[in-house]
Amino acid sequence: MTDQYKRNIAYKLRIGDILLGKPIFDSDKFIHLELGDRVISRVNIIGNIVDKYESEGEKKYIFFTLDDGSGQIKLKSFGEENYPKFKGISQGETVVVIGVIRNWNNETYIQPEIISAKNPKYLLVRKLELEKQKNRNTKPVKDVKVAKAIKDQILGKIKSAEEEGGIDSEKIILEFREASPDTINQEIKKLIEEGIIFEPRPGRLRYLG
């Protein structure tokens, strides 16, 4: 690990946020992700290991798939020196991951520095922590015209997702950066009360018309 990566901040993010980031390249070399006004090279995330693959040949590597409810991302560890460190991590475990963002063949993944098993409750704790932080950093919407514009955009996302059987409210929150999660949830609640949309199951939204 170079000194450059050690100096970079490991941002606490949800996987869905990472996947929305814009990969930046210098020629063909991946440099970092741009996420809003932040430059992301290292991350600190919590999720569940839903898949694990170990190499069986001479070249040692381990791949994990991590899921935190907002999306899935691959963890890819290469080399003899890291193999013993991560070999004991099992599918089904909740883990904290600190690592470097990489991108290859249009896939954004994480090269882990640390993978540490945690109690599953930490997944919810982190989610609430990041939602609180986002609410703190987002100005409340007071203008009626602005609130209506937000409501219309939310409705547009729900309408366009009908062919896929609806959309999760969490996905709308992740993709919609103009307002806080609280504001988005309030507008969703209004749309449900007005009979324009409905929830076939908690958190899943569909258009009624």
C-alpha cells in the first residue's frame, strides 16, 4: 500500500452511493471516483458477505460480494500476502471493510485493506448514521414550488419504473440528491395518501394513476 493511499480519507458510504460515483481516468488509468463535490479513493463500508470465491491454483486471490441493502459491490484481494488475512472471512458474515476503490473493464470494485467481522446490528447503525449526516448537510425545502418540483420528479421515477414492477424508496433516496431523505419520505407519504402511488410491500413503490 503506497503512502498516497494511506493519506487519503476512507469515506463512510453506502454501496449505492459508490455505484453512483463517476469514475475518473488519466488516459486509461483509473484515478478516483467523483461523488458530488467529493473525490473518493478509499472507503469505509459495512455490509453482508453474500458470496465468496477463492482461487484453487498457484495464483492466490479471493473475491467477495458485499451487500448493504442499497446495492452490491465486489471485494477483490490479490496476492499471497493478503490471502491468509482474508481466508477466514465467511459468506453470511457482517463486516466492516476499509479499502481502495478500483475500476477495471467498467466495473467499480474495492481492493480491501481491512475486513473485520461485526455484529449485524452495525449495518443498521451505519445506515442511520449516514442518513443523519445527509439530513444535516441538506437544506430543508421551504419553497412550495421547489417542493412540488421534487414531488413531480419522485413521481416521474416511480412511473418510469412500472415496467420493472416498481422501485424501492431507498433507491429514490440514493439517486435524488436535491433533497434530504426526510423530505423525500414526506413527499412519498403525500403521494400514497393522495392515492397516486401505493406500496405492494414496505419500501416498494408503484404507480396507481
